[in-house]
Amino acid sequence: MLEVNLLGAVVAALATFLIGGPWYSNALFGERWRKAMSVSDAKPGHPAKIFGLAYLFSLIAAGFLSTLIPPGTGVLPGLQTGVLVGLCVVATSFGVNYMFANRPAAALLIDGGYHVAQFAAFGLVLGLWPS
């Protein structure tokens, strides 16, 4: 049976907000992302719902990744696993969807890049998690 490191996943999911905030801010890619996705910043939606669901989805993803990166794995193997899953599973899945939705390459690079960074952070936290 697969074992989920729930506490590690909780911390890893929280860590991604440290990446997502700056990533989608105007200081980095926010303005370009909104333009590429044709999203207006005039009415962003209910923040509690958006951030709550974003955290829940991140927790599920980090929980899954914790089955591949058990406690005590180490920094480098954890980071490598996170990057590989982010790049080879998540970003490529976005690529397929974005291709059929006729989304611009800029949107894929921004969103795909975020998810590679997100899974790298998951891998880093989970790899560092003590056994």
C-alpha cells in the first residue's frame, strides 16, 4: 500500500504559495499571463474560494508526490523527482490541453513553468522531510 506523508504534503502545499504569489504577480509573469489567457484583472473572483481550492489541489498533488518521495529521501533525489513529474507529467498535460484550446505558447510557458517550480518545491520539502 502506498503511504502518504500527510504532514509533509501539508507543508509542501503551503510552500507553493511562496512561488505562486510572485510568479503570477506583475513583477514576474502576471501581466503577460493575463494577456495570454485573455483574463481581466478587474474581477478576479472570490479570494477565499480561489485560494482555498488552489491549496486543496496543491495538497492532493503533494500528497501523491509524497508516495514517490518517502521521508528521508534527501534533497537531490526529492528535487529531481519533483522536477521530472512537474515537467514530464504536469507541464506536458497542460501542453496537450493548451494546444487543443489554441492557447498561446506564452501561456503554456508561464503555467507549465510554474508547475515545474511547484513540483520542484514539493520535491524539495518532501525530500528534506525527516524519516
